[in-house]
Amino acid sequence: MSDEQASRAGSMFGPYHLKRLLGRGGMGEVYEAEHTVKEWTVAVKLLSESFSRDPVFRERMKREARTAGRLQEPHVVPVHDYGEIDGQIFLEMRLVEGTDLDSVLKRFGPLTPPRAVAVITQIASALDAAHAAGVMHRDVKPQNILVTADDFAYLVDFGIASATTDEKLTQLGTAVGTWKYMAPERFSDAEVTYRADIYALACVLFECLTGAPPYRADSAGMLVSAHMMDPIPAPSQRRPDIPKAFDAVIARGMAKRPEDRYASAGDLALAAKQALSHPDQDRAATILRRSQEAALPTAVNPDPRLSTAPPPRPYQPAFNTPPPSPSAAPYYQGASANWGGPPPQFANATPWGQPPPRPRRNVWLIVAAVAVVFVLLGSGLGIWLVTRPDPEPPPPRRWRPTVSAPCCSARPISTP
């Protein structure tokens, strides 16, 4: 049975018209939906029956979703609303046109080190904001990272994963996918802190660089044992072209003891940047700058003739790449075919085969010329005012008394 046949696309869920199935996992389904009352398009996550009926999870999710909804960080997909309709828990989120990182890695292979660092830096920013607000994510993995065609990265599922206990994650088929990135303390009775998210982020960085998670096992038990007992793998041994400086970054980020890891996700991202060569550091900075510029509201160009390249269509990258097949982006659509390669060209670059735009006049020369004209006019006016002869005074006027007729006659008001 296909996803379209088994999905609820085309049906109504409360005020939501479920238009398209975007993804499905152990925790539920995600749909592109239109809110028929507010008249906007959003992403709606419908949690599975097992989660919706769990009273402990319901209370934790309400609390965590309320906190996560207050996170004001560009790389966090905000939760607009949450609640329950006909006994099923739902979350309304912003619809992001991107592809989950897991699909990107599976389709295009590992990222270049500069692009990997750019993605990790953005996710680290989201985690630091969440940790400062007292929110743990608990499920940092490539499936929960969305990347747009301009390399802008989002971390999703805040308020859901953080409300889920580790025991619950062992059910519903989510264990193996999540355990690839889970810190050792989460498999024991030890206290779990925000540094478990840092461990998971280091695992994601390892996979971005090498194309595979740090530990690979045939069973969940072997995977748990690897996280707790096996030596930390070195990415340079998986791919010789990776700078060896990344080995130390991964070793500290994936330290078995939480206190031996980086103090923040931002510290991990900074160390990863410093592990790059100087040219690659510049490339990573360019990728980050381009992604931030692409996320800003588009300014209206008052003169369309100043741009020689046609504007990109909505929700499509400005560079020319072949569009992916619909099955390549199971979470959200809009994947680029440039993953792992050099950064795409900017949207306003002159296309090959077209003449360059006509040189515009030097505005400053025009301003200077106008200023000189005003100075000369002012100087001439001043000289004329000084040298002109004094005007003759007007002849004196004779004084004549004038008598004006009364406009009306006054009458006394008689008193009774």
C-alpha cells in the first residue's frame, strides 16, 4: 500500500484540509495542510495513537511544546499551535520548503567539510537557544534537520522529542534510527543533561563528513554496546581527505562522560570551524552568509532593468539545478542537486552567453556637478546683493482723516 493510499491527504482534520503527506515515522505523520479559518498553509503533525493515548506523554508534550513555542531562533521551526482533535494530538508548525538531511546524505553522499560545518553551526545555534531556555531536544538526528536549497538549516520536532521518555523511544519502531545518535548515559540510570544533545550533534557531524553514522550494528543491542564501550571512531580513517583535526573534534564531542564534552553546542561548532583549512573556513563563511541572505525577506527592485537574470520562481532555488524526484524528499520538498559540491552561484549573476549589463552613470559625479552649479548660483546672487544700487525710497504719503459710516445703529435693550 502506497503512502498516498494509506494517507489522509484530501480529508479534513478539524479546521485543517490535509493536502499532501510529507512524511511518516514512528511518532506520526506530517501533512501539508491549509487552515480553512486562518487561510494559511502550514505543516501539521498528527501523532500516532500510542502517543496520543499516553497520559504522561500528553502532559509532558503540552509543557514542552509551550516552552518550545517561545523559542525565538531562526533555525528552530516554530510551533504555532497544538492540541487535540477527536482524541488525536496534533502540532501546527511552519511549512518549510526543504529536505531532511538524512535524505540528502543518502542521495548525494557526504557533504564537503565546509558545507558540513555550515549546517552544524546553524543547528548548534538552535540547540544553544533551546538549552538556554531549559529545553532539551533529545532526538537530534539527520531526519530532524531540514536543509533548504540555499543551505539554511532548521531543527524540527522541538516539544515532541523532548516530551518523550527513553523507554517510549524503544517502541514504535523509532529505536534504531534514534539510537545511532544517543549518548551513552541515556542507556543507563545516569542523569541525562543537555550534553546528550551535544553528543548527538557530534554524531551528526561525523555522518555529514563520512556519509555514515559513527557506529553501525546489526541489532539495537550491539548499537547500544558500541555507544557505551567501543572506541570513538576517527572520521579521517573513514575518509582520508578529511582533515585530521576533525578527529579531535569528534573525540571530544562524543566523549563517553558528559563532563568531558564541549560545554555548549556552539563550542562544538567553533571547534569544527577551526578544524577546517583557511580556504575552507572562507568557504564555510560564504555558505553561511548566502544561507542567511536567502532567508531574509526579498527586497523589491524598483528598476527591473538593473537585474539581467530572471527572478526565481517561488520555492525554487535561484541557481539552475535539475529538480529531484518527489520520492527524494520524503519530509518536505525542495531538495537541491548541489549537495556536497561547491556553493551555487548567486541569483543575480549574469548568465553565460548574455552581454553584461550596461554600465550605469556615476551617481557621485552627477551629484558633484549639481553641487557646483548651486555654489555658483549662490555666489552670483551674493555678489549682486552687495553691488546693486540702493533703491529710492517711496514718496511720503499725505495723511487724510477718514470717517467711516457706522455699519449699524445701536439700540438700548429695554429692561422690563
